[in-house]
Amino acid sequence: MTEAGWGLIGDIGATNARFALVGPDGKSAAARFYALSDHESLSDAIAAYLIETMREAARPVRAVLAVASPVTDDQVTLTNHPWTFSIESVRQQFHLERLLVINDFAANAAALPHLETKDCIQIGGGAPVANAPIGIIGPGSGLGVAGLLKSAPGAITLSGEGGHATMAPATARESAILDLMRKRYDHVSAERVLSGPGLVNLYNVLCEIAGRPAAPYTAEQITSPSIWGEDPYAQETTAIFCAMLGTVAGNLALTLGARGGIYVAGGILPHMASFCAQSEFRSRFEAKGRLRSYMAAIPTYLIVQPLLGLIGANALLSELR
């Protein structure tokens, strides 16, 4: 950025938006959180943030916004929320010289080189191979997937929609679950089970298979040990969730050749890190038949840094000219 150029960074999910101003020195202010349900549009949320925080000297001239959606042209609609906007209209409204709008998991991937040791917990063995591809996956309101490639000019993010790839079973129990879900959805993607709503889907199906009524739990309640004592199906749901996530994370590692490691982000796993570490996540990650030894060498990390998207957006803002 130019010496006088302030920037704006944002991470817009399906539930909350996070914004921060970035000074000419590249340092960001403390992030502020806004519930999407409190604002009619992205522009309304940005305006509310700027009114609360902006000094005239700090008017942003560039911005990077990470959004939970594919970004294929000027018009963007969030995948799991009805917000829709024109990139150019937002740029003009806030008098920005440059505005970059990217997929939220592309921003998460861009953040990976900037993480500190305290931001991650390693699950299982393995060690990263220098300059090898890296993968990132994250269950939250949806299921994000992205990659990071090292190159001479700099790191390249791979943005995709891997969360919508078809979910495959690895056990008879999972086959029964997915068979029932296929009667309800025209396509059972990984996101249908590996997300906040996916946890509820899994729990409801397990109760249906058992012939018992499902309690009206939220995803947070399903993953709470305080519930498990009175409802073993909530605990089984959490265990199956971790195992299936291990399968999908392993698929991502094979697809990318991600010998640099697989990182797990999102808002669900940090609250149950110890359970995930003791679950079948890692064993299912490695369970790739003849490629088991290949997979055992690939490390997996759980990211506990809550502002990952903003870290990545700030890294990309520094490159925005």
C-alpha cells in the first residue's frame, strides 16, 4: 500500500461478519463482529463498522473481503445466507481505489504461512515437507476447502467448492446414514454432514434409525459432553462427525498431494479439540489402503486461531496495489 493508504479487511461467513481497519504500516486494529441477521446487506454492515470506527484520516482506500461463497463474477451471493451484492457497486459506494473479493477459504489458505505455533494443535504424527502443497478444510456453517501452493513469485491459493463434493461412506453405519439422507436430498454432499447443520442432520438420522424421537438440539449442544450422559446418540454423532471429517481430509490430502500438511479450521472443532484428537479422525485420515504409509507421513493440524480469515485478508491486502 502507499504510505497514506489505509485498508479495510473483512471476513463474511454465513452467520457473522468480521471487519478491521489496517494502517499504512500493515497492522490491523482489533476486529469487530457483526451478526448478518442485524443488517440487510453487506454494504449496511460495512457502513455500520466504518461509522463506529473510522476517523477521517483512516478512510480506507483499498479493501479485501473474504466471503463464504464462490466468486466467479461481479455479482456475489453467499452460499448459506441471502446476502447478494455487486463487487463494483460496493467499491464505488465506499470510494475504494481497489476492492478484492475472494472466497473465505482462499483467505484462510493465504493465512497459513503467517500462523504462529500457538495457533495450531497437531493431531497425529507426520512432518511437513518443505514447499509441498498444503490443504485446508473447515466445518462451520458450511464446509470450506482450499489449498496453498508454494511458487517462486509467492504462494498461490487454490479456491474451490470441495465441501459440495459427494460424501462417501466408509462403514456400514455410515452407509445406513447416507442411504436415509439420500431420500431427503437430491445430493448428499460432505457439507450435509460436516458442518453445524450437518451435525443436526447426523443426529436426527441416527435417532430415526434407532426409532426414537430426536431432541431439538443445536450443533453446540450435540457436541457438548454435558449432553452425552443423557443422550448417547449425541456422543455417537460427534464421533461419526470426526471420523467422516478424517475421511474427507484424507481425500483432500491425496487429491492435492498435500505433503505440506492438512489444516482443519472452522468454528466447530476448536471447542472439542481433545475429543477430536482422541477420535477416529486421524486413523480415518490415514486409512487409504496401499497409500497408508504415504498418509501417515502427512501431518494434520487443528487451527485454534479465531481470526484466520482476517489474517489471510490482511496478507492479500499487503499485495494489493
